[in-house]
Amino acid sequence: MLSLLGGVDLPIAAIRQQVYEAFDAVVHVARQSDGSRCVTSIGRPEVDGLLTEWAAS
């Protein structure tokens, strides 16, 4: 979080809200043993900083 290093005293809640609003979805991709990649989960960021999982394989 570069905003925390800038010397501006922003509340953590405000920073989390900005990050939450910046992302619509988080996609986790893993490399398989054969070198291919596979989507392992898709999630939605929540305001409290956690990730709500939509789907998993």
C-alpha cells in the first residue's frame, strides 16, 4: 500500500474502501504439472478486506 508510505495519515478503512472499489473480481490461476494453467477460483473482494469465493474447481 503505497498510500501508507507517502506520509499522509489516511485511515485504514478509507484505503480498504479504495482497494475494494478498484477490483471487480480476483482470479487465481495455478500452473499444472504439464505446464498448462488452470483457473482454480474466482472471487469478489469484500469491504472488510476478505474475498468471497464465487467458484472453485
